[in-house]
Amino acid sequence: MPDPRPPTIKDVAERAGVSKSLVSLVMRGSAKVSEQRRAAVVAAAAELGYRPNAVARSLVRQRSHVVGLMLSDIHNPYFAEVASGVESAAALGGYRALFNSGSRRPTAEREAMETLLELRVDGLVLAGPVLATRDIAAAARSVPLVLVARASRSAGFDSVTNDDRRGGAIAVEHLVALGHERIAHISAGAAAGARSRRTGYERAMARAGLSSRIRVVSGSFTEEGGYEGMRRLLAGGERPTAVFVANDLAAIGALQAADDAGVSVPADVSVVGYDNTALAALGRIDLTTIDQPGAELGAMAVELLFERIEGRRDDRHIVVTPSLVVRSTTGPPPS
Amino acid sequence: MPDPRPPTIKDVAERAGVSKSLVSLVMRGSAKVSEQRRAAVVAAAAELGYRPNAVARSLVRQRSHVVGLMLSDIHNPYFAEVASGVESAAALGGYRALFNSGSRRPTAEREAMETLLELRVDGLVLAGPVLATRDIAAAARSVPLVLVARASRSAGFDSVTNDDRRGGAIAVEHLVALGHERIAHISAGAAAGARSRRTGYERAMARAGLSSRIRVVSGSFTEEGGYEGMRRLLAGGERPTAVFVANDLAAIGALQAADDAGVSVPADVSVVGYDNTALAALGRIDLTTIDQPGAELGAMAVELLFERIEGRRDDRHIVVTPSLVVRSTTGPPPS
DNA sequence: GACGGGTATTGGAACGTTCCAACAGGAAGG
DNA sequence: CCTTCCTGTTGGAACGTTCCAATACCCGTC
């Protein structure tokens, strides 16, 4: 018993004894159709279990009413927040959101993005992509595109970010105010935002007269990256009294490494994360971090997308100012 | 300067001086096309920046090569694990995965599911839906469908779950073995799997001769639910010495409530979660929990989907056995 | 009873692909 | 030199909608 094809508008039309055009009118809620016919169509559709085919519709309308969202890393709770912001803002505008994920690998990200493009989404949001700017710019040539959580001076698309450089500086300033001097940084290499956070760290260190204390080890935006970075910091040379970690996920890995090494936080070493994810707020973690409101950034991204869909051509780059959230992983340096 | 329409197969054909059929052949990598023409087509496509239109393709092929995944709650890291399992298994089979989320609300879930159905995905995976079984069965009538992390005896679709009842029992048995008697449960009401975990708890209590000690407070699969539940348990009546919480997220909320109330874990009260998410493994949390391998369940779901797409008609219900992961939130009861 | 004017309804083209049957054109065989 | 066969190529139908221009219908007016 091969599954019969799903009913089409034509089947509904036949059963209701009207033309397919009329059915189309009814399905789209047109006002100019007689009550009697409407009822007949609605009944026929219900009996057949008719569901409009969005594929056919977007083909003819040249509009899918879908915004695509490529998440760089689905395991990072920060992106989950971005996603929910995107989803609700899209719904508000009568659009639906569809996600994807590229496991923090450029090739996987490009494929994920390509999938969305081939589906002809009306707009594309890229959250924290590690993709080459060149590829992003190319994609932006064929669809309205907004970057979230990654800055760009590039033309052809919009972006919504927080001021990562400022955020990095805020972290350092907080630690300096507490009396720290040996402040190290676990960076996330070339990942989105990582470079600026590092620059913010370095400049703030210089401003505080601590240029000679600058110490950066490379990690990544993952727990493992943070763990490894902290392990190296604790192992070799002069131990830092404070560490600014590239994001919350990595900071949690760093906390773990400190715990494992019997180094207590914040008594022996202070730790600052970035993103203020739900993770950081957990009582047991209670991580001092830099707040960057994910859901809001996601929602703003969709707003920008809508404007572009409406025809705006100039580039808009929104930069929100991050803020410090002090919790219990930072304190004065050991005396 | 209105954005020109993206180039179509016809544009490529014209530029390469061949028919659109030939272009189609080349794009799909057919062997039977001369090297000379192929080169011309490839060049023309590159020059125009041609990207095949997946919408048109799925319309005519009646196949989208996309599997849809509806996540009940995008903030629950457990579902992120399911999602990555789904995504990689889909990729292995030459399919792409697209996500959605219903915010643990039946209406939002139904809408999310409907979106996917209208897009005519080839298969649908629902992860932990709170949707009515009736709605799921209805959807299963029009597309191969697999339920993950929610059991069902219903016909017409497959499911992949762990044995929640057994899991609940394992948690109780562990606590009983440690010497606990006043073991309470924070349930998640009618959410997917919650009922069975509760039944498992109740039956295991009875088997241990602790029927009179059974105490259930209602919560949800969220931090807030767990926090609230624990608060109530600590406030009223005889305080339990151990609590089995419906999932990790809620267990973390419960830990928080214990911390806030100055109740120490596990000295005063032991806590067991469910899911063994990455959260539970964090050193600072180190939650004893019941393991249910999310990524694997997701991958299995896709396997089942593939079989159904290939034509299998009978229902398959895979139930994996959960296992105990002992960490530091459980210990003997206070003496 | 013819006419005008609005409103409800309809057929057919279009959207960008794939698929299939049909067709060139050259090589091989008689 | 004519068939036959194969290989590469092509036009056109189909997929399920929307949209537009055209038509049918009804009502009131003269």
C-alpha cells in the first residue's frame, strides 16, 4: 500500500466543486468569497486533511517567509539564547525560523549556510560563524544577511554585536581594581569576537601599565579549550592571579582545571568569563562574566533583516555595550 | 537598483550555449556528458554564481532530502545533544537537518511541526514533545515520523526512548542502597517521560517497602521547576534526605534551592538528576544522574526514519536501558 | 427588457527544476 | 552506401501553488 500523495489544492477543489483558484483564495483568507463556498472548501479541506504545500507556494511567490539561522555551535548555550530571540522576533513579523548548525568548522558552516540558501530563505542570520568573511560577503550578495556576535566592517550585510574590545577591557579593569597585576588571557584564536576580546585585554593591560604582564594562551570557545588553557597557565612559569577567559563555556572548563589542580577560585586565582549565559548564573558556578544579551541580539538581527527585505540597501552595524556581572569567581589577589 | 533575481538554470544554459536539460545533467554530476560541454557549463555557472533552487527541485522530485527536527525546548542542553546526533546521522545518509523549536508549549510545538510539514520534509523527528499524541499520530499519517525521548504505544510512527520507568527505579535503588528512606521526587507533570520516571520512582519505593515514604511534588523540566520543587520540599513537613529530580536542568535548580536554604548536598540531602547532560558533568555541579545518551538516540531516530522513507510500514519502538552515573551529589543520609 | 456596475469565480501562465521520450550524428557493420 | 546502434543532447510535460485578466452572475436602474 504505497502512501498516496498528500492531497493538493486540486483535490480539494474537485471535492468542493469549485476551481482551484477559489480554494487558494479561501486558504489565504480572502474576504471576497461567498460564505457558502467558503464553508464547502473548508469542509473539503478538513475531510481530505489538506495542508498547503509551502514548497510550491514559495516557488511561485518568490518568497519563503522563512528566515534561516546558522548556529556556529549548537552546544553553546549562548547560541540557544540567540536562537530564541531570532525565533520570537521572526514570529512577530509573520516569519518562521529554521535552524542549522555548523560544528564550529568552516566547511560544515559553509554547507549549512548553503543548505539554507538553496532553500531560498528570505533572510539569513549567522550566529558566531567562523566562516571566512569572503564567503559571508558572497552569500550576502544573494540574500539579506545579518551577522550576530561577530563584528565586520565588510559591506553588503548588517551585523549585531556587542563591543568585544570594550568587554575585554571591562574584564581587565575589574580585575585591576581588585588589585590584580598578573592577569592572563585564554583566547579563542580566530573565532568570532575572540580577536577583539583579546585586543581589549591587551590594550587595557597596557593602559593599566601592565604591558609586561600580558600573557595569552590559546584556547577555544569550548570547555576543553578553557580547560587546556588553564592547565597550561597553572603549569608553566609564574602563575597568574587572575584569568580572563574568552567565553563562559571555556571559563567553566578553566574553573574545572583549577579545581582539578587544587587551585582555589577566587582565593588563588580569579576567573572572568564572557557572554553571561545561563550557565554562568548557576549557583554552583556563579561565574563573574561580561553580559552580552543573546536573545536581544537575535531579535535585533531579525529587525535588521526585515528592513533589508523591505529594500534597505545601506549597511547597518549595531554594537551594544557589554556590562560586567560580578559573581563569586573574582576577588582580590592572594597576598 | 532592485536586486536582480538569482540566476536560474536557464540563464546558465544560455550562457553556456546548451539546453537547460544539459545543465541539469551537469549539476547532478551525470557521467554521460561530454567533457567539453561540462566545462562550458561549469564555467558559466561559476561566472553567474548559479546556485540550484532546492525549492523547485523538491517540488518536482517530491523529495526534499531534508529531515525536520522539532525541539521541545531549545534551552535544554539535552536536546542540543539529540540535535547533533540527528544532524550527523542525517548527513551520513545524504540528508540535511533543519531545526525548529516549540517552547515547551503545545500550541507553539504544533505550529513548529506544521511549518516543517508544509515544507514537505521527508521525515520528521520530534524531540521530547509535549504535544498531544493525537496530533502526533495525525502528522505521522502524512510523513515518516519518529519520536525521541517520549514513549508511545501509539501506532503509525516509531520511537526511540530510554526506559524512563527503569531509570526512575535505578535512581531510587541507588539511594536506598546508600541507606535513604525519606526519598522524595520532583516530577515534571505530564511532560515527555516525566510520568514514567515518576512511576518508576513509586514502584521502586514500594518494592523497597517505602510506600509510606513516597512524596511527590510537581515541577517541570526547567531550572525554575526544580528550584520551586526543592523549596517546597525543604519548607514543609518532614524533610527528605534524598530527592530524585525529573531531569538535570531541574536538578540543578534543586541544588540551587538547597544551597540558598543552607542545606548542604549531599551531607543533608542527596540529589539525583536525569539525562546526564554536559551540565551534570561540570566539576562544580558534579551531579549524580541517570544517563540517557542523547546523540545516540538522535542518530537512531534518523536510522528509523530512513527505513520508513524506504518503505517500512510496521512500527518500531526502540528502548535503551539507562544507567546510573554516580557523582558527588549523593551520599549516605545524615545520621 | 436592455444596460451598467459591481462582485464572485475561473482558466491559464508562471515559478525553476527533473524526467522522459525523442532526436541528432557519428561509428561500425553489412 | 545504407542500416543499425550508441552516445550525447534536447524539448516539453509535470510538480502545486499564486496571480492576473477574463468571465459569469446578480442586482438595481432606466
